Amino acid sequence: MTKARTHRLPAFWMLLLVLFTAARADAQEPRVLNQIRNLGNSGGSGGGSDSLRRRNKNEDSITITFRYLDTARSYKLDSSVTDFYQRFPIPKHHQFLGNIGSPSRSILFHPQQGGGWDPGFHALDAYRFTVNGARFYTTTRPYTELGYVLGAGQQQVIDLTHTQNLKPTWNMHLRYRLINSPGVFNNQVTNHNNYLITSWYQSTNRRYNNFFVIAANKLNGAENGGILTDQNYLDDVRFTDRFSIPTRLAAGSQRTRGFLGSSSGLVTGNRQNDFHAVLRQQYDLGRKDSLVTDSTVVPLFFPRVRFEHTLHYAEYKYTFSDPRIDSAFYNDAYGIRFTPYTAPDTVFLRDRWRELTNDFSAYQFPDAKNLNQFIKVGATLQSLKGWLRDTLSWANISVHGEYRNRTRSQKWDILASGRLHLTGWSRGDFHAFASLQRLLGTKLGSLQVGFENTNRTPPAIYDTRSQFYLDAPKNFFKENSARFFANVYNPALRLALGAEYFLITNYLYVTGYRTLAQESAVFNLLRLSARKTFRVTRNVYWDAEVWVQQQAGNAAVHVPLVYTYQRIAYQGNLGFRNLSLAVGLEGRYATPYKADAYSPVIGQFSYQDSAQIRNRPDLHAFFHFRIRGFKAFVRAENLNTLRFRAPAGFREHNFAAPAYPYPGMLIRFGIFWGFVN
């Protein structure tokens, strides 16, 4: 059994924390000196004059915005409390395997897009911190937010965020998140740790920008293979404690409890670690200017040409281990055979990858006063090395281009981009995207139409050299997916309509526990969506979201015909100026369909055509409120599991996948507290 290599992030985290503390102390020094001077100038009154000084009403105010790495648009923090899923790791349109932190997948059909190299593990993507999702802040004062979510059975989510400008042109942002939950059923424990560090520095003359990102994820999830279905254990009074229901894997596991949890309790399961470090530097050529006011001179700079270099280093490690093997199950499901003389003490699979990417790009700004209008061209060199059954390496070269024009009048928003892979692992892959959006007026809203096309090499797990390839040797072709979409948004009516049409060739999928397959026929899928907010009374609102999906052809895809999310709530302040309140009911429902199964050893959702999932509508009651920077969420979830026939109680479980039930009713409590330092 190979010993896992120690992750190098904690030492680097501590180093940055020391540097950050020193920089913050340096930034705070002038404030301390001013306080000392004020004490010296207060005479013999012992500071009495300072206590009578009128308080600045803006002393606790803050202006904070953020942007993402590949966009210049600024965003503000969301202070609303109505939608809990804005702060919950699992999106509301995902199905997950019964425990927070467990594998999840969208109920809505979404083929993989983007092209290029892909390791092939996406069941835990909802819990990852990513480089594209990293925020770069600008703030007038240091800001900290502490988040804590506690659920039944010692489910815990801890989310800590801090950002501050070390200098007027340099911001640092730190974020840490822990997700830990023992689960309701046997061997269902999850323990995820996520780290994110961003830095954004801009020179005083505004010519130079430096973006730095560290994003790291340690995702640990136990696997039980689902509950046994040969008997109706959910209705058996002897299994009131759901932990005692027999499961396919890890039989006889002991329940692990404890504050903050520990990944050491994970014996049979998947460990997925990834680490990303990105350094992007930009230098602009253009025209200097200034804005003169009564007391200050504000320097301005209008770029015409920008040169950009991006260096991206990443490591990926995917591991499955089971020291308590059931030889019959592994033989039947995965074709792993053991003999009395050669049987190992564990099942152990691991793929490791290392990636180093250099990208050079050049921008041209036709309108120097509009950074949202530009032409961009570039080339990328990706050095890729993998440790699978063999040691593999590639040098991948790709070229890319982009045109963007978001007009200053805000009426037009045009985006066209493309990438073509020339050599290496993903030679011949491409990704093209085009979108055109037009503001029709303040009453009519906006209209968007677009197109996306991806031609991609099969993921690495479809390569026979992967340790997770447990099928017979096969050849796979590139998968091609095209998506056409249109969206209409009318703010006056609080209405959004959308349509998406997918056309897929050589669709890749998994069936059974280990069979990798490819759909030979072309198939298409149409999805329509509608979102509308109704004002029932002065302070009662009904939010309705509906998706309709219809597949044409006999491809290995099953989706519900209709999926809907509904929420009705009182939203107001009950006459208190600093209170924001939302209380009501929310639910979601998918029409019966043959939901994908799950293969625990290879960590993939798999197509199945035998068991149909017929669930009750999920029903949750909630009480959310905000008082200034303090937000609280109290929720009673899965009320739909209540039944009155014997054995009565919250025992009518819905299913996320065959053999994977959701838990019964649970109480979830969360707080998020923002501080201006």
C-alpha cells in the first residue's frame, strides 16, 4: 500500500499568514501614532475633550466591491437573506447522495464544456474552490465575515472570510471553509477543507496589474455503496437508527462523531486533493490623464494595448481505498478478483497529475475609456505529467481569441471567444462561444441569444492507463456538444424566460459499476425555463421556477420531464428599520424518472434503465433574518418525510439515486456575521 504524499499547502498558508499579519501591522501603525498624538494634545483633562468630540456617522461605513479574474465588471456583496442556497455549498438544482459533502449532480442536463485535458472526476465539483470563482476585492476598510452552519447529527459548515486593502492599490483576501458531517447512514462521513488566497495589486500609475490566486481543496468522502435493497429496511422498526441499515460497502463501520470532525475516520472512500497557484501580470500602454477637484488630483489612465502573462501551477490527486474488502462484491461489480494467496489487504486506486501552464495574451482596446470593449489573442503552453499505471507526459499547445464589447450605454453586450488545441493530449479539441445581449428598454428588459460548441478528448479515466479504468480495453472518439440558447428578462414583470437546445455527438457515459460507453447516435435535448416572482400581498412574495426537459432519441440520458422550485415567504422588517426578515416555505419537485446510479469506486454517476425514482416534493420551512451585519438562518428541512401510517414519523424518505435515500426531517441553523474592522 503506497503511502500518501503530504500536501504542501499548510506551510505555505502559514508563511502567507505571517506576511499578511506583518503587512497589516505596518498598515495600522499610522493609526496608533495618531492616537498617541491625540492623547498628548488632550491637556490635563485625561482625554475628556476626546470623549466630547462628535462621532463621525460614517465611521463604521464601508464600500466594498469585487471582480473575477477574467472579467472587469464589479459586483457588490449580496445582503439578502431570502435565498439560503446563495450561502449553502449544494445548489438547489442538484441531487446529492443524502449527506452534505457527498457526491452531487445537477438534475438539469449539462454536458461537460471547454475542451482540453480533463482528469474526469466531477462528482464533488460543487464543493471546490476554483480559480475562476476566486474574488478580487476592493474595500475602503478591512472586512471579516464569520459563518457557521449546524445541522442535525453534528453536520457543520464553517466559512471564514477576510479582506482588506493593505495599501490603496493592493488588496488581500483570505477564505477558509470546512464541511464536516458524519451522515445518517453507515459510512457516510464527509470532511472537506478548502483554502483560498487572492491578492490584487495595481500600480499607482495604473499601468501594471498583478493578480495572485491560491485555491486548494482536500475533499474526503466515505463510500457505502448505497443501502441494501433486498429487504424493506426503511420500514422496519428495528432500524429506527438509520446507521444500522446494512450497506454494500464498509459493513460494520463505527459511527464517528466529534467537533470539527476528522478525515482520519474515513476508511472506505474517496480522497480528492487539488492545489492551484496562479500568477497573472498585465502591463498597459496608453494615455495618462487626471481629474482635478477642489482639493485633490485623481490620476487617470486610458489603456490602448495590454500585454498579459499567466502562470498556472496545479497538482491533482484522486484516491480510492478500502481495507475491509468484500471480495464477492468487488469481483461481481468491478471485476477485481482475489485469491487466498495473492489477496491484498486493501483495494487501492490512485491517479496523480501535475500541470504547468504558461499563457501569453495581448489586448487591444478600440475605445480607451471602455475596458469592457477589447480584442484579445493569445497562445498557451501546457506541460502535463501523470502518474497512473505508467508515467505519462505531454506538451500541449493551444491558441485562443476573444472579442468583447459591453457598450458604455449598457445597451449592447457582445462576447465571442474560441480556443483551438494544436498539439498534445487534446490535439484537435476546440471550444467556441458567442453571445449577443440587447437592452430593449427599462420596461421590456433584455434579450440574449447565443451559441456554444465543444469538441473534447475523452477524460483521463477513459484511458486504459488510468488506475480507475476497470473495463475491457476500448477505443473512444472525441465528444462534440453544441448548445443554442436564448434568454429574456423583464425586470418590470419580475419574469425570466429561457430556452436551451443541445445537440450531442459521441456522448460519453458510464453504465453499471465500471462499464465505460459512448453513444454512437446523435441525439438532442430541449430545455425550457421560466422564473417569475409574484407579489401576493404587500409583504408576501411567491417565487416560482420551472424547467421542462425533453430528449429526442434513445440516448443513454434520463432527466425528469419537469423540475420546479417554489418559495412563498413574508419579506419585510415588521416596522424595525435595521431588520430584514424572510419566513415561509420552500419546496422542489421532479417528475418521476430513472435517475442515474452511482459507482463508488470510480467516483462516477452511471446510467441505469431499471429503477424509477418517484419522490414526494421536498418541503422545507425557514426563518431567515438580518440585523445590520448579522444574518441568521433557521430551517426545518425534509418535512415531506412525515407519514402517519405505522411506523409513523419522519420515515418516508425520498431518493437521490437508487439505494441512496435522503435523511428524514432535520433542523439546520446558520449564522453569518460581517465585521467592519
